[in-house]
Amino acid sequence: MKKLNKLEALFPSGKVPDARVFNRSIDKMSKDGRNHLREKIYKLAFTIWSTLPKKHQKFIREVIIHDRQSYIDFIIQRTVMSCLRCPLRYPVLFIRMLHLTEVVERTAQTSINHIAMSVLICFQVCGKVGTLAGHIGKDEIAYEEALVLIGKMTLVEFSGVY
């Protein structure tokens, strides 16, 4: 119960507010104030996530989704992930492949912004969420690039058997 109180203690009422109300109020704060409060929420999320009730986990998810870039900046600048991000040999080709596999004729409900956020956290790709999401949404792969990739794959790899 003590860990739960750490999240509730961030708020004047001692109660975790509705995420929409919180996001509107935090947008009105100074940049430093916003970043400071978000950083506290992110740190708590990393340390007590599994002990939080579902409604508080949902609150944290909605805070992150409201400003994905702030969360990415925190992850990259303030956590070990900055050292663990993978370099990409062909980042432009990687993004075009994401377009091909995740955007073209897609039926999944995963947002392109969510995909962009995940890429920025995991890979050494420069840019902001909105810019990368735009590229993922629009960068089509050329047939020459697809042929290069096909030449690098064996039939066994293509079928999903390793």
C-alpha cells in the first residue's frame, strides 16, 4: 500500500485524477514543471508498475500516450535504454519495410504513432514521433529495394522457420 501512496502523493487531492483532466492541466504548466511532474510519474511507473491497480496503470498509459515524445526523451536521456538502443545499418530501408509490413493493407488497430514511439525507443533513429510516423505512413519501398532484401533471405527464413 505504501508504494501506491507514492503515485497518489503526486497530486494535491491525494487521489489520482482522470487522465484527460490531468493532461489538460499539465499542458498549461511551464515546460520545466510539466517535465518534472511527468518524470516523477515515469519513474514511479518503472518501479511500482506491477503493484499498481489497473486504473492507475491506465492513467499512466494515457499520460504517456498524450505526450509520447516526452516519454521517449525520458527513456533515452534518463534510463539505461540510451545504451541499449540498436543501431540500424539501413534506417531508411527499415522504415520503408515498416510501411510495407505495418501500414499497407493493415487491419491492425495499432497506431502509427505507437509504432514510431517503439522504434525511437529501441533503435538509434534520429527524429521525433510525428516525423517518423509520417515517414512510416508514407515511405513506400521501391521494387529494387525489395529485390535486394529478397536476395538476402533464404527460402527457409522467408517461410518463418529458423
